[in-house]
Amino acid sequence: MAEEKTRGRRIAVLAALSAAVLAVSTIAVVAGNSLSAASHDAAAPVAAENLDPGDSDVLSEAQAKARDRALRQAENARIRGMLGPDVSPEDFVPDEPTEPITTDGRDIDCRHLKCVALTFDDGPGAQTDRLLRMLADAGALATWFPLGEVVADSPDRLRAIAEAGHEIGNHSWSHPQLTASSNGQIETQINRTARLIERLLGTRPTLVRPPYGAISKRVAAELGRLNAPAVLWDVDPLDWKYRNSTRVYRSVMSQVQPGSIVLLHDVHPTTVAAVPRILKSLANRGYTFVTVSELFGNELTPGQIYLDRAEAYRPD
Ligand SMILES: [Zn+2]
């Protein structure tokens, strides 16, 4: 989805915003701690309430199958309630909860390493599997900011991203401009997407990338209340506009610095085609490919706005 419409506005907002970020984040930290109960408010399963999954060894095979079917139907009913009537929930019952979305197993200090966080918005899409292979070949981790309505159509793609160890954030349900949305609409956009992803992967995403990068003090405060750090970027090759792999590659390479967050869209084949060259050239320059959470040492604050971590980089 093009970031075009609000681009000039975004830049103006960002310029005005930098001074306000600290104040906003202070408010947000206070407000952000009381939300976890409210964010799990999907309707409770109905048919499953009287069934105990632990009783399988005293049930006949037929009874066990009936129990599993009832549990699945209850779960699907619950997800249908989350999604509305238009979306089939058939694929949304998780097999097993996956590992936490954030990759906390690596010991990476981006104050001393040349780190770069590649981020992919608006998907996942038809190019995502190809992109996952490219990243795997390079031993690189990245961060996705998927749209809820896209995930609803392609849950297996999201699972594949998570299973490969990448980080998953939240790019809203349907890509509205949050600065033109009410606080209630923002909450719906963020929580509906987060609940779907949590249902699919077993972990709730916290990082939010506002569509178009459109953010204000009010939006940041609302994201803080929703326990969400706001992740923007400092490197933008305008890949939605320039559908030319060489141009995307060169633009990234000319802008990137240690601590950068790179905005890309893996829904465009031209962008994905540029990724191997980006990975190779950055690796040759000594960069480590990290998730957004890794870039900030897994210490992002709800309601805070993040563009990059360039100022923290101190080469040894
Ligand atoms: Zn977007």
C-alpha cells in the first residue's frame, strides 16, 4: 500500500514531534501497564466450557474425536467473533503455540556492532516465501509489520515468518491513517490485529508501525495506552514508488548507517529482488541483521517513537 498520500505531512509531523517524544513516553509508560487484561476480551468458548482436554485417556476414540471437534468449533466461533462475519476462521486454530515472537536468544549489542534492522510492511504476500529463503541463506533476521486483514487471508505465511525466527509487529488491521482515526478506532485497529496474531502464533505482538508513518502526540499516547512502542524508520528507498530493484538497492545503501531501520514492502517483487544485493553489500560492510527489538536491546517503551538507534553506536 502506498505511503504516498501523507508523506509530506509525515515529515512535518516528525519534525515537530521529536521534542515531544520524551514527554509522551513518560505518560505512556504510566498508562501502558494496565492493559493486558482488557486486551484479551474475545468471547469465551461456549461448547468447550464443559470439556476437559485432560480426560482423553478415559474417552473412547470416538468420544475423543467428538471432543476435539467441539473444541475446534468453539475456538472457531470465538475467532469468528473477533473477525466479523466475512472472514472464514477455518485456518486460524493454532496447532501448537510457537516460541515467543521476539528473538531473545541472541546476544547482540548494537551499541558496539554495526546493526541494521530490515523491516517489511503491508504483507505478508506472494513474495514472502522467496524472501524468507533469501534471509535464511544470509543468516539474517528481519521484522515484519503485517496488516491484520492480510494475515486473515494468509495465516500460513505469517506462521512461516515466525517459525523462521523473525520478529512480528503490527501494522494495523486495514491501514488507516491513525492521525485521522479516533482513539477508539486506533484501539480496534491495533487490538484486532494483535488478537489475530496472538491466536495464530501464541504470542501477542507489541511493536506497532503506524500506517504511512503518520503519528502525533495523541496517537503515540494512545499506542502507549495499548502497550505498543511506535516503530518508524530512518531509511526509506520509496520502494512502493520506484519499482526498480537497482534503484531500491542503491537508495538503501546510500542512506543506511549503523543503527538504521530500513522500510521495505515485501508485497513488491522489485523490492524482494533487491534484497540479496542489499544483504550481501551490507554484510560486506560489516553489518549484522537484527530485529527491531534486538536493535534496541529488547528495551522498547510503549508510546515511545523509534526512528533508528544511530546515536547509540560507539565502535570499539
Ligand atoms: Zn504500510
